[in-house]
Amino acid sequence: MSFQGDNLLIGLVCLALLPIIAWRILRGLREGRLPLYRSCLERGDNAAKFGVLLALHAVTFILIAVVAADLLLDLGLREGL
């Protein structure tokens, strides 16, 4: 059993992460580089790795958006878990 305050807090944290991930995706598409720990991965260096990392960012964005929507709007998506 979870309290509504916990759902609200985690939902707001997820919502706060979305602009950061979106900024990384947009910067990757525009500038052709994505941060990877302490370095950056350039599109020209290895296009396959860059594409995989960009896809992982996009999947992460979608999953966190779903979690935030579920927790903040009480969609009941986690009832089956």
C-alpha cells in the first residue's frame, strides 16, 4: 500500500527529469553529440553507438513520462504488477 504523498513526490521528480532528458535528445539531434559519463559521444565518431544512445534516451524519456503520468494522474497502470 502506497501513500498519495509518496506518489506525488516521485511523480514530481519524474516530471522534473523530463526537460533534462528532452534537452539531451534535442542537443544530440542538433549538435550531433551526447554526454556519456565524463565524455561526449560524437555522431561522426561512431554513428551506430550514437544512434543506440539516442534511442536509449528516447525510450527513457517515454518510460519516465508514463511513470510520471501514472503517479500524478492515478491512471492505475501499476495495478497489474
